[in-house]
Amino acid sequence: MTLLVETVERERDTLIRNGVRLALLGDVEALPPAPRAGLRRLMDETAPLARMTLHLALSYSGRWEITQAARRIAEDVAAGRLDPADVDEVAVAARMATADAPAPDLLIRTGGETRISNFLLWSAAYTELYFTPCLWPDFRRPQLYEAVRSFQRRERRYGKVMDH
């Protein structure tokens, strides 16, 4: 966590200069007080920036995210703010931690792993997956370009069947 705080402080000016807003995904309350305070401070400082958003996943899991959305729905129903008949995909999506982010088009998994490992379970429903044996520290521009080329060759159907 010390490394996280140091990195956030070191990158602060770069984020602000480039108009990058920091957003956190995950159970922020589970973080130790010092990193939590540093991250919240940077989130507040970058909140008005809109060129790009950097989503940092800390203490995050897809199951945690879905559970939190279910809890919010239950609270809204109990408080009378939501009719159970109105619980649909839109209502669930609006209560996800990733509600303000577009669904990813491409998810790149490095290191030879061929699973999504409890990551973005809701948001990645129609995401194209790319698996590479390249380890993360070695993943550079050529590997990124290959992943993008692979993505460009795909036909995105979003759950629809292909017309023949």
C-alpha cells in the first residue's frame, strides 16, 4: 500500500496536466486509512477533469460489485424508491460500481491465463477476450498492437446470431 500511495503522489501532476479523472472500483473502505485518504484526495482533485477516466480497481471483484448492486436494489425497494417489477437490466446496471463507465470492448489477459478471474463479470458480458502468454511486465506496444489487430478481425454481434 505504501507503493500505491507513492505512485499516486508521483503521478498526480501528470494526471491533472493530461485531464485524467481518477475513479476507484472496489471496496474502498477496506483499504488502510492512509492510501484511502490519498486516493480520495486525488479523486476530489481530478473530479472536474473530463479528457479521460482512469479506473483503478482496488479491493475489487466482480462478485463484490454485483452483490453491492443487489444490496442497493434491496435498499431502494425497501425504502419505496423502486418497485420490484421495475428491477431489470437497466436498474441493475445503474447500481453497479462501473455504472459511469462504458462496457469494455476488449479485455486483454496476460500471462497465459485463460479466465477472467472474477473481473468485470457484469460489464464484460459482450467484451471480446484476448489471451496472451506474454507476462504483464513484458507486455509492450507490439503485444498491444497484436491484441488490437486480433480485435479488429472479429465480428462483434453482441449476442446475435450471424446471418448466413
